[in-house]
Amino acid sequence: MAVEKLEGEFCVSERRACRVVQQPRSSQRYASQPRDDEQALVKRMLELARLRPRFGYRRIAWQLRQESWRASDTRVYRLWRREGLRVPQKRRKKRRLGKSENGCVHRKAEHKDHVWCWDFVFDHTTSGSQLKWLSIVDEHTRECLTLKVDRSITSEDVIDTLAELFAMRGVPRCIRSDNGPEFMAKAIRRWLKQVDVETLYIEPGAPWENGYAESFHSRFRDEFLAVEEFESLGAARQLTAAWREDYNHHRPHSSLGYVPPAEFAARCTAPSAQRNYLTQSS
């Protein structure tokens, strides 16, 4: 028996220790060998993580598989942990349904172009001047139909944007919004009534009732406003258009089964009663 005494302790040879615990020496000395594509895979994974810092390993794995990498969730998770990557945890807000019957929980979208939601979000240029975005989202397909940015957006601007959108896409059954002055304007309510669009105003002080708009703006702030600087209004418009294109056509949406909204919308069947803005307004 090979036993050596070292600094007051007894050391047993590896051969003897493996024999005692009945473990093959080959497994004791085994060192995993990385796959041939692992270095390139890690490089691409880090590139995607830098490009989309709010994505976790599952979405990164999905994108890698879309690029024909051999990247299962478990493999990407192992490499993700090894590289020390992580997405900072968000503080979860309490969910309260409120009392309004117009909330997204009580009046759900049943098909494409059934319910749209809209809202505003604000930021500023590097010089400090204000920027204002109007977003319109299809609650069923999660498509961002409009993302208009300007110094200010009035009720007349909202009507012009809706008229253009109705002419291109058709008229929704309902539009959900909060009680902001732009949405409550008499001109907007009168115009929407003329084209037979029901307005779903949520209860004041209950933004969770317009949950799809809030969810979209959370991602818009987190993935765009928080990482971009705008030197001018023109630069903001150019970057906004590129982000909207990426959001609709390339960014996987977890609630749609990791399918981009535009792809999901293409799979949706049109409602039986298709409404047209040009017909109604004539």
C-alpha cells in the first residue's frame, strides 16, 4: 500500500483511493473535450448578448439555432454560465385588475385587428430637448403598427396617423387607451365614432388595464431608449424606424412561441367581417 506522510497528514495514492471507492481511474482523470465549433459558438453568443443585452440564454439559444448552430438550451446555458453572463433581474410590479370593464383582462383581443392599444412615451435628445413617441400595437399579434416620434404630438397628429393606418391596414373594432388629453380630445372621439371604432378608456390611475401598451413600452424603454442617444429629431426617427422593423420582423416574442410578431400575424386568419376605412369614410 502506497502511503506517504506529508506535513502531519497521510496521503493515499490515486490508485488506492479509486480502488477503495470502486471508481475507475479513467473517470477520475477524464477531462471534457470541447466541440470543434465551441469557440466560434461562444464568440457568436457573446456578440448576440452585446447586441441584445436584455435577452436571456433561451432567446439567445433560439437565435443561434435560427442561424443553424448546434445550440440546445442546455448547451447554451452551460456556456452562458461559464462566460459569467446574466440578465439583471427586474423588480416585479404588483398586478391589480382595477374595476374598469375596458381593461385588457376583461375585453381581450380575439383576432387580428380586433383591439389596438396606444399610448405615449417620452425621452430627450443629447441637447435636452423633448422627444415624444406615439405607439400603436395590435394586442392579438403584438405588432407595432406605428411608432411616430416628434417634438410634440397633438390630437390632430393622432387623427392623421390613424387615418393613414386605417387606409393601409383596415379599421379595428376597438382602440384601448388611458385618459390622456390627446386621447380624450373631442375631435378624436368624434372622428373614431364616425368610422365606427369603439374607444376603450381604462380607469384613471390604472395603467395595468392597458397592459399590452405598458408591456410594449417596457421593452421599448429597456431595449431602445435605454441604450440609444439621439443627437437630433432626424436621428431619432431613423433609429426608431430601424428598431420597429427589427421588433416586428426579427425579434422573437416569448408570448408568441418565440416567433416575431409579423410572422405570427401572417399565420393569423382574417376575421370574417373585414372592415375597410375607405368604404366607411366615403
